[in-house]
Amino acid sequence: MLDIVGLVLGAVLTLLIFSYLLGDNPLYRLALHLFVGALIGYSFGILLRDVLIGMALAQLLANPIAVVCPLVLGLLLLFKGFPRQAYVGNFSVAYLVGVGTAVALSGALLGTIVPQIGATGRALSTDALASFRLGPLDGLLIVVGTVCTLMAFTFTARKRQGAAGIWARIVGMMAWVGRVFLIFVYGVAFAGTLTASLSIFIGRIQYLIDILVDIYFRVAGG
């Protein structure tokens, strides 16, 4: 009986979410509030069990010195909930923003830009050209695509005279080619997102069909 109730509840919530196709309505908001409430409750339970008790309290008893700095920053952050004393929490916010910015910049530099430069440089190597179907054309396409895409984010004054004007026009032409590459990349990304969304939608429809079939056989067999 509990299995049937769970299946019916899942099917009802799925239909409530699908009701958004008809526009924003109270049924959709009900399902959304249930989802957000369950997510917040689950997250709070994980925070209480794994972070506060499992990490902070355990480390405080084992090695109090290592927990002093995170504990103080966390307590200062609680002052953001009080308007008059909110400035006290700015120290913790500044620390979080600084560390987050440094991690994001280092991740973008070491995880994206540097590997992309290395891969672009290796695209014209002998081993890479031997593995390509079109040989040098594939490697040249990779190099041109990477350089022109980077140039697409360069903004220079076009109305210049002499060598500076020629260079600006060359950069502008490369930027135009880079925007063409970006159009193809965004098109592929959008197509992939749409395909994933359709796959999820088909999966939920199949889920509803399986529930109806399962309930039918349970009722018929019972």
C-alpha cells in the first residue's frame, strides 16, 4: 500500500509541475513550494549533521586551534541577519568574495586558458597532424578558431590612420570570424540543452506510463 501511495504521489507531483505548460497557477506553485521546502529541510539536516556536528564540533574537540578562524568567520557572518550590526559580517563576506574570486580566476587560468593554449600549440605538431583526417587543415582550423575566438572579445577603435588602422581592421576581421565560431558553439550548446530537456521530458512521461501500468497490475492482481 505504501508503494502505491508513493507512486501516486510522484505522479501527482509530476503532473503539477507539468501544469506550468498552461501558465503559472496555484497547483504549480504548490509543487514548487513543496520541492523548495524539502530541499531546504534536507540541506539544513546535512548542514547540522555533517558540518556543525561532524566537522566543527569534532574538530573543536580534537584540534581547537584549527577551528578558531572558520568558527569566528561563521559567527561574524550571522550578524548579516541584523540590519544595525550587519557591517560586522562584512569581514566574512570580504573573505569569501576574495577567496572565491581567487579560486575562480586560478581555475579559469589553469583549467581553461593554459590547457587551451597548450592544445592549440600541439594541434600543428607532427603527431597531431597524423591523427587528423584532413591533416594540416584540421590543425590550422583549430588554431584559427582559437585565435579568432579570443579576438572576438577584443574591442579596438576602427577609425585610425596608418599602421594602427590596418591592425585595427585586421583585428576586426579576425573578431568577425571568431563571432562566427561562437555562433556555431552556442548553436551546438543550445541543441544539446534542448536534447537533454526533451530526454528528461520523455523520461517523466515514461515514468507516468510505468506508474499507471504498475498500479493497474497491482489492482488487477490484488
